[in-house]
Amino acid sequence: MAAERMVVIGGDAAGMSAASQARRGRGPEELEIVAFERGHFTSYSACGIPYWVGGDVTERDALIARTPEEHRARAIGLRTRTEAVEIDLAGQRVRARDLEAGTESWTGFDKLVVATGARPVRPALPGIDAPGVHGVQTLDDGQALLDTLAATEGGRAVVVGAGYIGVEMAEALLKRGYEVTVVHRGEQPMATLDPDMGRLVHEAMDGLGITTVGGTEVAAIRTGEDGRVRAVATADAEYPADVVVLGIGVEPETALARAAGLPVGPYGGLLTDLSMRVRGHENVWAGGDCVEVLDLVSGATRHVALGTHANKHGQIIGTNVSGGYATFPGVVGTAVSKVCDLEIARTGLREKDARRAGLQYVSATIESTNSAGYYPGAAPMTVKMLAERRTGRLLGVQIVGREGAAKRVDIAAVALTARMSVEGMTTLDLGYAPPFSPVWDPVLVAARKATTAVRAAGW
């Protein structure tokens, strides 16, 4: 009996996790695995690129979990610098182009895994493709940026966008000695937070010497006589720049899947069932940054581009393709980041998310410290908590503070997953010692205040 063939499109977290897990479940005599990756690298941490650029990580290869050669040694037919350009669902085949040779060929499949990831938002602005303008989605992007920084005379950088990548790249460029300006259209940096919490990030960035310009759109990238970037222009100002980094966010890379007729959701991501099988297609799975997932708090789908989820998706797909059974129930939207020593975290819903979901809520914000106030080095920490008005169910938590602040969001992530009330959270038995926490952990203080707000709101 001939072996089945599994074709994987995309060689990073979801795709190669799926391939590796499937190989663990079925040997090459039962399952042939072919994977297409258009870049040079596989199984790497894109989230680590800002820290490589900033010098915290000194070697590019430290970000690579498994090389193409290591995958091939495990009987995975990985083809790098090969781009899938067409999916023929009726014929169960994929057309791929060898980017070095320029040739194309068809490969048949019994099982197909779409793991095409996400693409950076790159607005169609004058000068957007000028030398010196960089995105930072792949290791190749990171290397190109480092090459530009090494060759650039001058020390002025403009970051467009103030989300996770924008803020992290601002820190990286600051560490490299650049004068950094961040231009973004939101009221405050970090639109993943409510504006009142984003203001804390803004104040901290200002204190670090990073200029933040909010509430404005970039109109054009200005270039000099040599064609290289020289400034970023808005409607009423220009900001000199020797290098520009785009940190506007990402969108699901689903053009190939859309052309094949696979279903997508409101955010442009592929729609799957709990087993990560694409809806309506028995032998097609999808995972990683190209899919939408269920938000366990709001009940709607959302797009969350994080390596943690991508690796889980791949594990689940590989288990199911190889004859096992696994599911991905959804997410609560947990994320952490930092700018220098300021830690930023969120999970669950923001106020506008709760309103969009039709939920009535109360909010509570408290200020505390990351350790006992009398302990040397105690630093401020702000926690904001949202709870459903009638039931007191926890809806979301945002944290901004110094060392030890961000990972406290994991307490809230577990509480959200368990659908706990804020009153129930006040009884959690959390670890305490003066170097780590006040007697009442800041998350529990916020839960107490939110409980009071729920009771005061009544019905």
C-alpha cells in the first residue's frame, strides 16, 4: 500500500510543528511529508527579531529552533526557497515555484496543511519601497535591517506604528544609539490596551527619550536625491529619518487559500473547526497566523498572530493528520511586551471589545507595587480589570509596570479560561513573600475593587 502524502505550505511555527508531530505519529513508510517554504529559514522565532536587532540576542541562529537540515534528517521533504502559487482542491495538488531556478511543478496531496502565516501591513504610500524602509516579519527582514543600520550614516529613526512590534523596535533602535520617533494614528501607543493604560506607556516612552506622535497618519515617505529615505511626512509635519521601520501590524496571509475557495472570516483569516480542519474540507487543515480562532471571552472569532498559538495549532494538526485526536478550544487574548524596563500585558477584552460584544461591564484600576512597598527596589505597577456588570465574570485585565508586572497577567488568563468571577478571584491562593509581592497581590487588589464595583452597579 502506497504511503499517503501530507503537503505543508509554510515552514515556520505551525507548518513545521504539524510536520514534526505527524512524523512522530506515522513513519515515512506510511506518510510522506512535503513542505514548501519560500524563505531561507524554518522554525524560527519572529518574536525575537527586535531583540536581535537591539543586541540582546547576539546571533541570528539563536532564534532558529530547527534548521532545514534537521527537518530533512527526520524524513520531512522540506523545500526552501519554494513558493506555493496555486492550490487545486478538486485535483488535490499544489503548484509550487522554485524561486532560485524559476521552474514550477505540481505536487499531489492526500492531506494539506495551510500555514502561510501573516504579512506586515504595508500601506500604498509614496516612497514606501525606498531603500531604508523596512518591515520586520522574517529573519531575512531582520538581516536586511541590520545591514542598513551598519551602512547608514546618521542616527535618526522613525518607527511607523505603536503596537507590539513598533514599541519593541523603538527600544531596539534606542539601544543602538538612534534618536527615535514613533508615529502612530491611535490616541495612545499600544492600541491593544485601553487609552488610559496606553497613556502610561506613552509617559514611559517619553521618559526614555523616545518621541511619540499620536493621532496622525503617515502621508508619504520622503526620499533624497540618492533615492534613499530622508523623512516621514504626515499631513502637517515631517520627521527626519535615516531609517524607517514599519510596525503597523499584520494581516492573515490568505490570498492563496482565498483563490482556492477556502472560507475566511471577518478578519481575513481561514476558518477552522476545533481540530483545526478547514470548515467544509475533509482533508485540509490550517493553523498559525493565517487563521482566525475563537475568543473564549466574547464568543466571536478573532485574529491573534502569536507563536504560542501557532505551535499549538501545529501540534494539533499533526496529531489529527497522523490518526490521533486533539482540539484547540480557543484563546483569551493574552500578550506581553516591554519597552526597556517597562512591562506591558493584557488578556481578555478591552472596553471597546466589551461594548462591541454587547456586554455591560464595570472597570476598576488600582496602583500598587511589584513587591512589598518596604522591600528595596519596589516599583510601581498599575492594574486595570473589567468585569461583567450583573454576573461579575472577569472580562479582561491590563497591566503596566516594572519588573515582575507582566507575567502576573497569567493569573488573569487562567481565571478567564475558567470563567471565574472577580469575587472568586479574591480568594486565590497566590504566592507571597516581600521580594515578590505585597501581602495582597496587585491582581487580587484589582479583583477586590472590581467586586465592589459590581456590587455597586447592581442589576
